[in-house]
Amino acid sequence: MKGLSVLAAVLIFAGGAAPSFAGVVDDLLVGYKALGVADFSAARGKEMWTKEFKSAKTGKTISCATCHTTDLKQASKHAETGEAIEPLAPSVNPKRLADPKFVEKWFGRNCKQTLGRECTAQEKGDFLMFMRAW
Ligand code: HEC
């Protein structure tokens, strides 16, 4: 962890122009790597985003895009409750990917609800690579 804070300090000193979510996502990826993941892929994340599963709860087809759509810059609606969901894209919504606990909490819930199981560290890293690019 000491190495990381030194790195963070260097990055801040070096200009601080990086958006707030970038450091949070980088730290999460470092954590997934520590679990043995070799590399992450936005393309795989994108593919997984629209992959359809059968919801154990409703029996209906479900994917990440069911609630978040395929245009992450748009607001959307929860597929079951109709509750409004703000855009996931950090470029239009600075609150996104800015809090690691919030990200992990919702990976937990959303993966179980969509895939019917926890996402692996590989899958979470791929999703983050896909989402951060928006
Ligand atoms: C049934 C609806 C639903 C589905 C399906 C769904 N989500 Fe979500 N997601 C939500 C809600 C509700 C929130 C929390 C409210 C909010 O942040 O707007 C959320 C929040 C998130 C967040 C937190 C982002 C942040 O930093 O603010 C991430 C990451 C996320 N979802 C990823 C996914 C991924 C990956 C999938 C597919 C495996 C997925 N979601 C599928 C409803 C859904």
C-alpha cells in the first residue's frame, strides 16, 4: 500500500488533471491483479454488458444493459421497479466510479441479479475498463 500512496502523490504532483474516477478505478484494478488476473479488456467488458441471462427471480431475460442501456451517457430506468438510474458514464456523471465501496456493493448486487452469481475479478476488471472509457 505504501507504494500506491507514493504513486498517488506523484500523480497528484504531476498535474492532478486526471479525473477523480481514474485513481479509484486504477486502485480497483490493482486489487484484482493481486487476485491473479493478468490483463483486462474493455472489449470483453462490452461483450459481457449485453450478454443475456435468465433471471432466477423473474424468469425474464436480463443483462447489464436491461437497466443501464447500451448508451452509458443516458439516464435509464430500473427494469423491475421503474426507478430512475442516472447515467453510468463518468464523463457526464462525476459521481460514477468515484467510490470503491459503492462500486463493489453494486457489482455484488448487480452480478447476482444478472449472472445469478458473483462476478469474478476478471469480469469486474473488464466491466471497469468498458465503463471508464465512457
Ligand atoms: C435490475 C437492474 C440492474 C441491472 C440488471 C444492473 N444494474 Fe447496475 N445498478 C442498478 C442500480 C439500481 C444501481 C444503483 C443506483 C445507481 O447508482 O444509480 C446500479 C449501480 C451500478 C454500479 C455503480 C456505479 C457507480 O460507481 O456509481 C455499477 C458499477 C453497476 N451498476 C454495474 C452493473 C453491471 C456490470 C451490471 C451487469 C452485470 C449491472 N450493473 C446490471 C441496477 C441494475
